[in-house]
Amino acid sequence: MPSHNPIRVRPFRRPLWASTYLFGLALAGCGGGSDPVATNAPPFDPAEEFPGGATTSSLSSSLAFSRPLANLNLAEADDFFIGNSLFNITWVTAPASVVNRDGLGPLFNARSCSACHTLDGRGRPPIEPDEPLLGLVLKLVQDTVTPAGVSAGDAVYGDQLHPFGVFGVDGESSPSVTYEIIDGVYTDGTPYELRSPIYQSGAPNYGDFEGSIFLAPRVAPAVFGLGLLDTIPEQDVLAWADPNDLNADGIRGRANWVPLIGGGLTLGRYGWKLGQPTLLQQSAAAFRDDIGITSELFPEQNSSAAQGIDEELFSGGDPEIPLDSLDQVDFYMHTLAPPKRRDVSAPNVRRGREQFFSAGCADCHRPTFETGTAGSIVELQQQRIFPYTDLLLHDMGPGLADGRVEHQAGGSDWRTPPLWGIGLLEVVNGHQFLLHDGRARGVAEAILWHAGEGLAARDLFLQLSASERQDLVDFVEDL
């Protein structure tokens, strides 16, 4: 019978005096300079209706995030749909008669990629009290940093908590989340509520956690449009960075330089802290960490020797997913198209665009890039795109700091997530839970969690009238 030492975490709690003033991250990086009101929106460009340029999908239904690039060569359509099948397939316990589809676990968070990235969209935290965590993982974090430049995990449980195990294997614990309600008031007197999550690990099944361990939640992000982000020239991303705030606007966007498997450092583009350099490496890590599927890139299982699990008994081969299958998933993720905007010319949306720029949100949520000529997928190249991200890290203050270090990303640093497609989350995924842990119930709450480099923008949002706030929200929801 294992001893029980469950973790109950309120990461980096702010002081009580700050409860109605200081907040952490929101859409992760809506900045604000010293005088952001003076920042006027550039002239409206009709091309914004097509965020992915010629790749943009016109679909706005529940399949809006699942369409291939609109300009994809028909000869490549088979590769897209093969990758789609691998992304959606449910992995089973080995040994099984299904070739190259067994090897689940022995510990896991989900049985398929699409279980978390439903319809290629965004995961969410549990809604019901007894609902399992699916679409959200909990990283295990210590205060120490490994020689590889990331926060150390637990000696027994590793760096991620796995609630599920294959038949005959106990999951590591049954974590849960509850919320503390924080009341606030806009400048015009309108009240609002925010949810601050409290995560509990549940009783561990393989002995106590280390005393210094705490929990860092991550919801699964949407996966469309990633190929376009991958094709943005590195120098264009770095040109927006200002790590020393040389222009004194309070915004210090920084690149994250992360290791490639096989050697070398390169620009991080994926993950909530930009901790992964390529879609292939990101996918391979997720297969191993989340589903328990090994590959040539990550050949080790996700259980530890201290747990005493016979990994060979549940092995689906060595590796469990071959490199050519990973390549097909990689192609699929490169060729998922961003959706078209729906009401780009509506008066309220155009007014909201002015508010968005005036508040300084575009200082971090950079509206536009032009993709380069790198890579083998020519359809992604030389496209003018409107993702509303700068692909940089920003210190967003203590309110959402999780303490996890990932190379140059510190405990309160977060990437600026793309905003394209955000208004279709309700249609595709049935919710509007935003931020890295899904605590915000919509765009307005997400903005109200800004602090650090986003505090000026948050304060300006507080000062807007109710109609102005709604216009800004309408603009973001049209992206």
C-alpha cells in the first residue's frame, strides 16, 4: 500500500493586496507601451479576411480547423489524409493484431492525438467535479534546473503526471481542479469575476512525490496553421525582439533557443513556452509523453524504473511508431489551414480593431508576417499571413507564473499565442476556455489576466466603456 502525499497547488500565489489589481497572463502577451493610447491602427488591409493567404480555408463549421491548405496540390491530398488518420487513430495496448497501432502506455494521458486536440482544436480543463483531465496535462516541477536547461521533475513520476494506465497498470494518480473566484470592477462600475485554479494531484500510486514538487497545467493548443508559422524566416521573428527594452515601451519580447535532437540550438516555435523547435520533434515528444508511444526521436518509455512496471510486457515494438509515420503526422500538421474571418468589415469589428491597436495589444500580438521559401511544401511559401503572434516570450507577471523553466523561458514567461481562429472555438470545441490552463471563460476574462508586460493593455481595457470593450472582444472573436 503506497503512502499518500498528494500535492495541492496554488502556484506562486500573489499577495492579498493584489487580488483585485495584479493579474498574470491572458492571451499571452497583449502588450502595452508607455503611451499605448497614441498607437493608432494601421490602415485596414482587405487581405486580413484571409489570415493564411492563399492557404486559408473558407469553412466556418465544426470542421473549420480540420481542412487542408486551400491551395494544396491534389497529388499531396493522400499524404494529408494519411496523416489525419494517424492523428486520429486510437492506440491500443500491446500485443495486438493491429500492426503499428499498438504500444499504448504503459502510462498515458490520452489514447490519441485527437483526444486532446479535438477536431484539431483546443483542449480544456474539466468542467464537472469528477471529470478526468483530458486535453490538459500537469507538468511536475521542482525549483532546480537540469543541465539540459529545463526544470527538474520528480524522481519517480518524471516531469508529467499520467492519470491512466493500461490494463493491469495503475495510473499515477487522479488529479482534479477547483476554482477560487476573484471579484473585480471595471472603471465604469461593471463587476466581473475571474477564476483562479487550484490543482490537486490526488493520492499517488507509486509512493510519495518529492516535497518540492508543484503542478504546472497545460491545455492542448489548436494545431491548425502551424506550417505557416514554421515557414516564417527566423530573422523576421528576431527583428521584433527587444530583450533589453531598448525602445522603453515596457515590452521585452525574447526568443527561446532550444536544442534539436541530434545537436545544435535553434529558434523555439511551439509549445506554451516555445520549448520545441520543429513540428516533428513536438509531435514525437507528445507521442511519448502523452500516449506512451516511443519513436526514434524519443526511444525511452515514459515510466520510471522506480515504478516497477514491466515495460517490455506492453511494448509495441522498437520503436512503436516508425519514422515514416511520424513524417506523415508532421506533413498533416504542416498542412492544416487557418480559417477565413467571418465579419471583417462589420462596423463593430472595425471599431474593435482600433481599440486593439490603441491598447497596445498588437505590440505582442503582431498582426502580420510574410512566410519565406524554406521547407519542401511550396504552398506555404511567400504567403502574407495574419496570425496575431510574434513567436516570442514575454514575462507576464506572477499571477500565472508556473515556475517551469524551459531553456530561456523562465517561470513567468509565455509565448504569444496566435489569435487566428479564436472566435470559432465555441463552434469547433464547444467552449471558450482560454489561457495556458483554460481558466479564462472568454476573451474579456483572458485580457483581465494580463500583468507584467501586458499590464498597461489590461489597465486600458478596464477603462473602456462597455460598448468599447464589446467591440474589442468582437474584433478578437472575428480573427
